[in-house]
Amino acid sequence: MSELGKKSKGRIKQAVGGLTGDKGLKREGEDDEREGQVEGAVADLKHAVAGAVKDAKHALKEVSE
């Protein structure tokens, strides 16, 4: 499931848990939402590292010319 999907699923579980008084479902929703947030942060970090590596390769190529 995608980052957005997990975050949305988590929010829905939290809402349903809050409305029904099911604390376990609410906590499960909080966990799902956090998991989606972590996956998003990891994806952002991967993207940033890939960009930095690309920039470093380009800089090294320019220096070696």
C-alpha cells in the first residue's frame, strides 16, 4: 500500500475507533498513519540522496576534465 493509502487508512481507523470507543482500533490507526509518514520520509530521503549522488558525479566529471 502506498504512503498516502496507509496514512488515509490510519486516519479512517482513528475516526472509527474514536466514534465507537474502540481504543485498540484507534491506536492501530495511529500506527498505520505513522507507518505511512515514515515511508514518505524514507522515499524523500532516497530521492535526496539520489540527487546528491548525481550532482557529485557531475561535479567530479567537471573537475576531471
